Amino acid sequence: MNHNLQERDDVLNLKLQQLVEEIKRCSANSGSATIRGKRRIALNKLVNAIQSSGRLSKQSKWLGEPNYEDYYNEALQLTLMEVCQKIDEYNPQYPVMAWVNKIFNWRFSDVRNKELRRGFTQIPKHQKAAIVLCLDDIKSENLLPNDKSELEQLKEIIQKDSEGFLKSEYLSKYPQVNLQTILLMLLAEKRWKEISQELGVPISTISSFYQRRMSKIIDYIQKYI
Amino acid sequence: MNCTSDELSFVVPLSFEAHSMAQEFSKGIPSEKVQQVYLNSLAVYAVDNYLRCMGFNPDWENSHSRNNLAIQLMNVADLEVKNFGKLECRPVLVDEEKVEIPAEVSDDRIGYVAVQFDSSLKTAKILGFTRNYAAEIPLNQLQSLEDFLMYLTECEVVQSHQTEAKLVTVNIGEWIDGFVDAAWEKLDRLLTPQQLGVAFKNEISVTRGQKIDLGIQLDKISLALVLKVTPEENSNEVSILTQLHPFKGITLPEGVKLIISDELGEVVLEQESREDDNWIQSAFDVELGEKFRIGVSYKENSVEREFEF
């Protein structure tokens, strides 16, 4: 191996080992919030250092796979979680990155096997497998099925208010402002600012009133869906 | 938060699991709201992942952001953290300079976390947080993740102390026999000599106290809860004098309550501190076999201890 590279790896390993030592020094079960908090900060720093080390395996064996990048990200996420959860088991005899990459290799094949299996058994032929969408995909309407019927059904239930609950819950100072009015305005995609102006009630008053009753609203509407 | 590279952040890679969940929640959502629901879901997913990496115990299952109806009725991205409350996880796109918090999530949150995405949606970067609601917060005014981890850890430790202390019923009959639980200390460790002089002197009674921490950060106060147990002669009763003092301090904040209740939680006696009170107290008798509770509260925070004789 190139001498400089070796030196760079040694410096990296020293930095990572120091973070691991700090994590191990601060027990996760300490009664002191300061010690537990310090452990977490060091753990967060360790994860950052691993991700920016440039020494994470490229998993080049799988470079040709069509979903390579998604496999890579899924496996990396699982790896980082495992590193955090098993950090106390790490044996400092080996370089930190060797340990991390060993876990990473395992998780990569797990993820690949799982997705391949899923592709064979669960996804109907005409439908795409679960895919990682980007922002433009989400904005374009065709990719995600959207069905107006659910919204219409919801509006109907609220309008009907069979038990009169939504009408009976109103702001004490503004009896004309009840949950039914607010819900219908929200479902018509009105913003809080507009709702507040139209009803003549401050945003904070009306939104507090609404959110405190959310669990009740859900229980009530759920009965009719 | 400064935008230097030393600033602590946490990057969660997003792939099949995150996106299939976001797609699941976006089903049946009108197209105008799909982007909101999709990004909210990814933001909560990322914070859930971050908290689990950091050894916390989030409970996404029981959050509104997981409820199909709630996400149609609110712009919500909440994440319940077991025993201490809800965090709101707000998405920010990489070209935006502030995080917006919708009015319908202004209440009942222990904090608001900003989660940044670029247009590929392949990673989520946790940037920082704020404890208090504002309709929008410039990213450079967020508190750091160091503060975030310390804050949540403090919530967790306070919570676990309170749960532990609540579980045990303290047997004050044993105090008289000379066995006092180590959680209850001699008073010279809790009070200054000046406080001791006026508070407790004398006799055959047993007097012990415990430091009580209420609230966290700005609302935090430390108190000394003191119990004097005096056996009554020729009787199956003990008289209890309980006092609440500032921990190694001079005056209590106004509005601290000392609440004595019975086994069923029915309030029997209640005292509240006024301005400049050095202590507040309650005295009562307890029969053999009887249970009682002493509660201490200040603002929204309270703790309770259970006793039996």
C-alpha cells in the first residue's frame, strides 16, 4: 500500500478510536444526564466521521446491479444503526473502518437478497417495485395514484355530521366558529391565514382550538369511514 | 447555528424502506397535498431513525403522522417519544433558508426538528431544532444538535427518576424502627444550617428528606421535601409533618404546591407558596396500615411519592 495512504488511514483510525473510547467512557445507563448526553454527542460525531471518511466500502462487487445506489443507501442506513447499537461490542484491536465495513458487507447482501425475493414474490408483473422517487416524480401526478373519492367521502361525512358533534364544538367567544366550519375550509385547501381572516378569529386561537380536538375528531370521523 | 462544517448534523440515507412508507401514506391523498405528506413522512422517518441510533425510544406507530385520517386533516409530522412528548419533524428543501411550521402543530410539542432534503430525496439531513413554536424560523437561528441531544437526554433522565421514585411505596413504619431507605437523606445534606434551625429540632421523631427536581432547563427548580414522623404514645397512629423547602436556598418560588392525597388520589390537604415563603407545610395523622401520597407541583410539572404506615 502507498505510504501516504497508510498514514492517512492511521490518522483516521486514531480519530475514530478516540471517539469510540469517549462513547464507551460515558455509560448509556448513567444516572447523569450530562454523561448520557455526552455519549450521544460522541456517537453522533462518530457516525459523521464514518460517513465522511472516504473509507466506506464502495461495494464495487455490485456496481453493475440496476438498483446499486438504492441497495447501497439502504444497507448503509442499516449499518449506521447497527454501529450505534453495538458500539460497546467493538474490539479496538481492529481498525474502526474494518469493523464498520464488515457489517456493511453483510447488510448489503441482506438488502439485495431481500429485494430480489420481494421482486419475485410480491410485485405483480405490471407494477414497478418500491422505488425511490425524487421531488419531480412526486410533483408529476402519474406516479402516485391519487384518488379523489376518499376526499369526497370525507367531506360528505363532515357535512352530514350525523351526531352533531362537529357543530357542537365551537369557540366560546365566537359561537359561529365550529369544528365543521373549520374542517370544511381546511379540506378546501384554505390556509390558516385565510381561515382566520374569513372568520375574524386570530390564527393562534383557531388553530389551538382545532389541534386540541384532533384526537376526538379522528375518533368521531373514523366511525363513518 | 452557523453554517460551518464543524456543526453537528446527522445524515440518514433514504432508500426502499423510507420511500415505500412515504408512498404508502400518500395513497389516496389529493394531488395538491401529496408532496406535503410525502416529505412529512420522510422527515419523521429520518428523525425516528436518528433517535433510535442515539438510543432513544420513539413511538411512531402512535403518532398522528401515521394516521391516514389525521394527515388528511392536518399538515402534521409528529413523532411521539415515549414518556416525554411529541417532536414535530419539519421538512426543508435545500434551497430554502427557513423552516416553516404550520399553525395546527403549534401546541403540545417538546420541540421542532428541521430536516433538510435535496431534490433527489436520497438523504435526509437533520439540521437542528427549536423548543418554541414560531410560524417560521431561519435555519441559522436553530439550536444545534448538541443542544438537542442534551435537551432530550435531560427529559429522559428526569422522567426515569420520576418513574423509579413513583414505583416504590415508602414504608414509614420502618423509619421508626431505624431502617430508612437510602433515597431519603438526613436533613443536613439538603438544608443549610439556617434552614435547619427553624425547621426541625427535637425528640423521638425521625426526620428525613429528599431532593426533588421539577421541570427541565428554564423551568427547573430544586426543592427539599422533608418528612418528620413522630409516633403517638399508646396509639396506632403517627403524626406526620411534611415541609417543602427550597433546596439549599432561601425562598420558594411563588406557586409551588404541596398536595397530600389518600390512597385513591383524592386530595386531602393542599398548600401553595406565596411570594417570599421560606417553606410551606402540612401536618396530619396516619393510622397503622394507611397509605398516603405527597405530591409536589410547580407550573405544569409534578411528582408524587407514595407512603404507607
